[in-house]
Amino acid sequence: MFLFWRQATSLWLVVVLLFGFQFSVIAEEQPDKPVAIKGVLDLRNWNFQDEGRLELAGEWAFYWEEFIDPAEISTTKATPIYHSVPGVWLGLDSHGEILGKYGYATYSLKVLLPDKPVDLAIYLKRVQSAYRLYVDGQQWMQSGIPGKTADTETALVVRDVGALKGAAGTLDIVVHVSNHIGYSGGGFFSSFSLGPEKIQHLTHLGEVSRDLFLSGALFCLGAFLMVLHLGRFRERIYFVLYVMSFFSAVYMMTVTSTLVELFPSIPYLVTERLSYVSAVFLIAFTYEFIHHFSPRRFSFAVSCYILYQSVFISLFVIFWLGGIPFEIIYILAFHLFVVSVACFIEILHVLKQRISGSWLIVFGVTTLIVFGVHDILHANGYLNTTYLGPYGILLLLFFYAVILALRVNGSITRNEQLAEAIRSLSEAVAIFDNRDHVVVWNDAYRQHLSVNAQEILTPGRPFLELVRADAYSGDLPDAIGREEAYIRQRMKQHSRPAEAFEVERNSGWYLYREARTPDGGRVTLAANLSSQKAKEEELQAALEKLIDANEAKNSFLSNMSHELRTPLNAINGFSEMMVKGILGPMNAQYKDYAGHIHRSGHHLLRLVTDMLDVVRIETGKLQISPEQVNIAQLLEDCFQMEMEKFTAKNITFHTSIPQNTPPLFVDLIRVQQIILNLLDNAIKFTDAEGRISASVRTASDGAVSIEITDTGIGMAQKDIQIALQKFGQIRQSHLMAHDGLGLGLSIAKVLMELQGGELQLDSRLGEGTRITLVFLPIEQARIFFESQGSPSETTPPVKDDQTIESA
């Protein structure tokens, strides 16, 4: 940051010193040129033909608040003081009186000329704010009507040339000057010259022509930038530039009196206010320019402040009655100071951002600010030079034109690269301008069109004509017989690009994607979908086969389950009768066989039931019939059913069920199935002498959790997801001896989710497993089942890929 401050400060000082040196050279009087001393200017040794015109500068006799008769100037008893010309009387000491800005006075100068007559002319640029000039007692030139009061004065500041034919000997020049309007005092603001008539007229004509040319050039630049802005409306920097150009042109026409010379009827107050308003906004838009060159939130706030400040100053200038007060110079100085500081901060930001061409912009803005300071000093008589503000804006515009040229050159290069890239794409691409005329396309785009459209595809061709040729070509099956309807539909899709859409052509299917460009144009992309459509058909056929196979599988499993359940029920019933000896006693060996048959039948029946549940889950026809259930009683019944298995493996079983456990709203049969499956798993994977515990907890919101913990072999964390999947069995050597299809946990998980609950599994390899069933509070459960529709037939919720797999 310090480096940027140092660079910017150095640049500022260099520019100030350069222009300060230039101004000093301009203002400096040449030592060999004669000047007036005590009201007398001796030009008897001055050769006008060879040495040209001469500024009538130096000490003029000055009579405050006196309009002395030119014929009596040599005999007047009034005591003059000697006042430097050019210069204003504001602040002048006249016999102990410090003069103000308003008043009237008489200036006189005796000019001693060579004895040889010569045709001369007086060129008077600016006298504030009305004057009459007398030569040898005769009125020679006049601008406005000087008066002793504001009511008697008619202000008019204009350049003028007065011819002196055959001038020789002594010239007594007397000037009556009054100022009751100008804020910066009356008198001679600019040089007052005497020289050959032809040279004076040429000088006047040259200055007027220069001012007209410069103002015209600024107006033309402004008009050009305005047209450019219409084409690129979002780039506000063009708006700033053409406004600056217009204000600069107005400023140039008013401060140099060119506007009054062209239109003498325009009042002085109008031209004066135009010059100040244009200067105020020209200063303000200098910051606007650099702000829009690199916009940010801080600079936007400062920009608003500067513009509002400019509006207030302009309103003050416009609506002030009478002459503008002298204090306007302090207001303008403050305005210029604020803008200069803001520009300096923005310059640092621009330099820090390393924006292309930033140094040109910095130099242009800095020069314009320096010129603005100069013009304020010149307007108040502190510098005897000329107005430089318009030259500053020209210089700024020139620098920006250089940047634009660099950008245009870069854009042309990028456009050529873009066109080459578009031509090399396999996708069909076409770009249309904001008038919807085609600009560029690639071979793929031409080839995908119908033959009719290809024949008319040329630069500048409207998109509508291409669509019409396509529609009537017969290449679009969807457009045949409804060509106009297709054209309207296609134009609507093109004018308001939205989602991608497909179009069938005789050559295949195409996917169209369209988008707007920043300048209001369109980009059209068309991708050939023929190969993808073929793959889609293959995939669709494969999917249909899979669906048919899945339906056949489900039908087979369902039919098989139903067919197996009937003989299994008979086997289980008869084997139970044999074990219990209902029809008579059996010997021990047969009874033992009958027990094996009974246990194996029940195991097979459970497997068949699980398979049937899997089919019902996949087809979405698993019946869930919720009711209010006493969870303590349900658990007690389940524990009693499994007690024989606990005893057989000598497993210690512990329960913890609080008496105040609230009831649940669940499917009694399905919850019993879940508990029995989990207890069977715990018993199966727990060695003899192990421990299994079951506990119930109630949360503060009424949710009930059932936790079943065993000290079995457990499983690794990476195997938990496998265990929860359908047919998920962990392939480890020490587990292969355990029977089952791997459906218990997956069915329990789905059954919990169907009732709004959740199954949580935590296990450590070699340490055991803990399974937690979390049920909704009874009121939330009622709401859940109502939201699921009919409770008698419920489709399982799909939460993620794993849930789908588990189902």
C-alpha cells in the first residue's frame, strides 16, 4: 500500500510541477517588452510590423468610483492610484480603502507611439462586467453598459477588436469599467493588446475558431459516446464520458465568451451560471469516471455524496438573485478538494487492482484535476493564461480511446479465438445478435439443419427465416401439417430461453439449449442425441426385463411361501402332538426325533414368513394395523416365548421395564415380530454363559426406547451396514456355522420405519451388540399414521439408498 501511495503522490507532483512551469512561462512577461509605468507606456521604439502586437500591461492610472470625462482626463483633480493590468480591483488599496468586488472606476493609459502612422487595432478579451473604451476622447469600443449602480448597468463580457487607422504620436486610452454582478471583482481579467490590425483580427478569429472547433469536437465526441452507450447500455462509463463531453463543450463556449459572440442576445447572468454549473458537474463527473472504471461499494457511496453536493451547488448558483457572491470561490475550492481526495483514493484502488490501462486513466484524471485548479485561479485573475479544462477532458478522452483501442484489439483476438473454438466443436453452435440475426455458426450447426435452411444460412439472416425454412422442409416430423404452429412454438422457445428441449429430425434427435448474451442476443446449442436415444431404448428394454423378472421372482416367492406354509403348519402341528404324547406315549428316541422335527419346522416357517414379508415390503403391500399397546406386557410375552432358548444355552437374561412406561400406538404383531427377531439374533450370536439384557427408557418428549444388549461376538463398524441390508450376512469363518438368511435385522429396520420409529445398531467386534428401538410418542404416532393414509396398507418410506436396499 505504501508503494502505491508513493507512486501516486510522485505522479501528482510531477504533473503539478510540469504544468506549474508551463503556466509560469505563459504568465511571465518577457524582459525586453515595454510595460506601462505610472500610467505611461512608451512604444516609440517598438516596431509593430516586425515585432508584432504588444500587451498593454503594467501600471495604469486608476480612479475609484469615478467616470471621468475622457476629454478632461489630463486636467482632472482626482488623484489616481496605479493598478496593474491585467488584474481585478478586488482587494486593491485605494487611498487607504480596501476595495470590494462591486463598484465602478476609470482606467487611463497614455501610449507613446512612433511618429510614423500605422494601422493598429485594440484587442480586448475580457473586462468585468461592462466597459466603454475611449481613444483620444472618442468612444471606440463598448461591451454592455457600465453604470454606477446595478440598476443602470447592463453586463456583457465579450471579446472585441477595435481598429485604429493611422495611429501615431500619443494615444490617450480611457476605459470606464463597472462591476455590479461578477463575484470576483471588476477590471481586466485577460490581456489587453495593441498591434497591427490584420494580426489582431486574425488572432481574434483564430481564438474564436479554436473555441468553436474544440467545443464542436467535444459535442461530436459526446454524441459518438451517446450512440455507443445506446448499443452497450449497461456500461455506464460511456454515459459518464458523454456527459463530461457535453459539460466541457458548454464550459468552453461560456467562459471564453464564444457563446455570447455567436448569440449576443443571451444575458450575461445566463452564460455565467452555465459556466459555473458545467464546471461543477465536470469536476463531479471526473470522479464518476474513475469510479465506474473500477466500481465498488465505497466508491458508490462517495459518488452519491459528490453528485448531491454538485446538485446543491448548482441550485445555489442558478437561483441566487443578482450577481454570484465572491464566496462561491470557496465553495468551488471545497468541491474540487473533495473530488480530488476521492479521486486520489480511487487512483490507489485502480493501481492496486492492476487494471489494464490504469496508468493512462490516472494520468488523465490527474491532469484534468490540475487543469480544474488552474481554471479556478484563472477565472479569479490569479493566472493570466487561458482556460485549460476542455483540453483536460480531451486528453482524458484520448487516453480512454487508447484503452478502448487496446480492448477492441484484444476483443478481436478473443473473438477470433472464440470463432475458431466454435468451429471446432462437435456440438452445433450458432450465435445471434440482439436483432436476432445470425452472426456466427459452425459446420455442425449447418449440417444439422434441413437443406432448405442450409441454402439461406448467411451472416445477418434472421432466425425466423431459418425456422420457417426448417418447418416447411419436411425434415421435422413434428412440424408436418402444423408448420405455422411449430414456428410460433419455436420462436417462443427462442425468445424466452428456459429449459433444454428435444427436437426430432429425420437425421435423428437433437437436444437444444439456448441462452441470452449480455448484449441481448442469443446462443443456440444443439447436441445430437441419436446414440443416446439408442442407448436409452436398450436400457428401457433391459429395465422392462428386470421389472418382469422381479415381478416373476416376487410372484414365485409369494406362491412358494403360501404353498410351503400349509404343509409346514401340518408338520408343526403333528410334531407338537407327538412331542406332547396327546395320542399316546412314544419311546424316548422317537420323542427326541419329533422334537427335532418340531423345532426345524418352526425355524423353516419363520424363514418362509420372512421371505413373504420381503415380498410384501417390495410390493408395498405390507399390512400395518396400529393400535394402543401396553409395551410392558408385550415385552413380557416376548421374553416368555424365548425363555426356553435362554435356558437351553444357559444365558443370563436381565430386564429393566419401569412401571410408568407410557403406551405406544403401534402394530402389536409387527412390534412382537421385531422383538422376537432381535432376541433370536442375540441368542444365536451369544455363546453359552453369556448375558442378554433388555431395558426400556422414556424421553422427556414421551418417546420410548427399547434397548437389547448382548455379550455376543459382535461385529466391526464396517460390517454394520452389511448386517442391516436384505440378505446381509457377514462373511467370516466363525460366523458361517450360524443359520438364517440374513433378513431379521433388515426386516426389523423397515418395520420400525413403517411405524415412524428408528432402529439404531451399535456393535464392537468381540464385545457384543446393542440395538435400540426408538418409538414415537403416542400423539405423534397417531399423526404419523394419519399422514400415511390408510393404516391397513402402507408403502415403506424411502429415506436413502440403504433403506431401499434394506427393503
